[in-house]
Amino acid sequence: MILSRYERMIAKRYLLPGRGEAFIFMVATISLIAVMLGVAALVIVMSVMNGFRAELFDKVVGLNGHAVIQGYDGRLPDWREVIQQAKATPGVTEATPLIEQPLMASFNGRVEAVLARGMRVADIRGNATIKSKVLDGSLLALKPGSGNVAIGARLADALGAQVGSEISLISPQGQTTPFGTVPRIISYRVAAIFEVGVYDYDKAFVIMPIEDAQTLLLMGDAVGMVEVKTVDPDRVATILQPLARQVQAKGVVTDWRQMNATLFEALAVERVAMFVVLSIIVLVAVFNILSSLIMLVRAKTRDIAILRTMGASRSSMMKIFMTVGVTIGVLGIIAGLIVGAVFLFYRQAVVNFV
């Protein structure tokens, strides 16, 4: 929409309040502020939602990897061959053995359900999610045969345990006697306490060297699964499709979307819902601009008649008032983007103040 010189001049004059037009100017200003607040809210909320998803994704995938290859009976005897096949797959950056088993933990008369997680010592110490979240103790104490474990902070609180405490892990895979199966109970020393920020992990995880987990669960040289990481977690299903066909006789491949489907689907629905609600708020602000334009047209009826008499076309009048409305909307959007960016830049100060 190209404006002539006189159309730009008239549109500029209509953007500023004239004599007796304070009310119209006030309505236009309110419309601009409404657009600004709507856009700012949209920017802030969507940024927070995206940031929350990214943070949650880093924590979840940081511990579980992008996918796992799990044996059909809970055991993967040929895990070394599976790792070689995984590393030979284009797009796979890492493949490590892993054991996970629900157990019971007891300390000082308290009993909690836990998830024992056996990992190679190098993988434990090299896991950025774990090593950066250690609150007390050290991961260096976790060595094969040392009897040391690392537990989540919430689990430590629930058991009343601390670094140096001896907790007992109870496995149902024990000895069979004429009176039934006797649970296998082994004591371990708490060498480190971590807090990754995900409640389920901090409340349940007991991390130990994979050799100790094999001894506890009577697994011999087998592992429970192989954890896989790829170059692009969003394309993990496509990347691992050839690998899934190769290992289908030994185990099943499950990616992070399938393992956390309920959680991430809920986040996606919430994100869409928030976007729709905030978009409606912005739409209401746009209708405020339309109402202010209608009032401006009614107030300028005499001016319009004079301009039409002087030869101005109907399209020229339309372009003038459309320019006024678009200008108010664009100014509101720019102001909203600035307000949203400033709020996000100083978000920590705002959170501390509140």
C-alpha cells in the first residue's frame, strides 16, 4: 500500500489529537497499550514455556539418553555386540551399557522404593547432569567392588541418610528355599548425594558401578539395556530405524519420546493452549483499534466530505484510516516486543523481587 504525500500528511495529523478529540486519542492509546501488553505476554509466556521444556529435556535426556535398547526378558547378554552395532550406525554418538531395576532401600527403620541404576564408572563421572548436581560427597568414591553408591537428595531426606550412611538394598531376586524365595539384601555406603531437579529421579535413583549392580541382581556379565545418544534427539526415531531392524531379535529400541510420552505431550498441549489464549487477548486488542478507528471516522465526517469535494477518492480515504490503524498496531507490537525482551533479560531480578 503506497501512500501519496498528502495521504501521509493527513494520516500523521489524525494520529495526533486535535481539538475536542481527547477521548478518541485516549481510546487509541488504550488500544496501543492493549496490543503492547498482549504481545509482551505472548513473548514472555511462550519463552518461559520453551525454556521450561528445554530445561526439562536436558535433565531427562541427560540421565536417560536419547534412546535405550532393552532386552526382551530384562537382560541383554550380547550387549557388547549391540554397542558395536549402535556405534556403527550413522548419527549415533554414544552407546553405553546400563542396568536399571526397581528395588527397596532401607535405613534406620525407614523403607523406600528406589530405582537402582548401574553404570560404568567412567560414564558416571562423565555424566554432566550428575556430576554438576552433586550436593555432598564425591563421585570419585564410586569404584567397582567398593560398595559405594550415590543417591538422590529427596531419597536421602526420606530415609534420613547422609554421606557415610550404610543403606540396605533389597532385591527380590534372592535364594530359593523350601519356604520360598529369600530376598537378597546387601548394604552400601552413601558416597554422594545429588539433586538433578526432577522429583522422580531425586526421590528414587540409586547410582552404582555396573559391576556392583550385576552382583546385586545376579546378572553375571549381562546388562539390562544399552543407552544410545544421537547427533539430533529430534530425529532419533529416523536415525535409529536401521539399528532397530538389526537388533530386533535381541531387544527393542525405545526413544525418549516414548519413554516420556505423557510428560512431553502434556507440555505440548499446555503450550498450544497458552498460545491460543494469548492470541485471543491480542485479537481483542485489535478490535479495540477498530473501535477507535470507527470513532475517528465519525469525528472526521466533515473533513472527509471536504476532501472528497476537493477530489480525494474513496480509496485514498480508506488508505488514510488503514494507515492510522496499522500504525497503532505496529507501534503496539514493537513496544510489546521491547517490553517482553526487557522483562526476559531482567527475569531473575523480577523473580527475586517477587
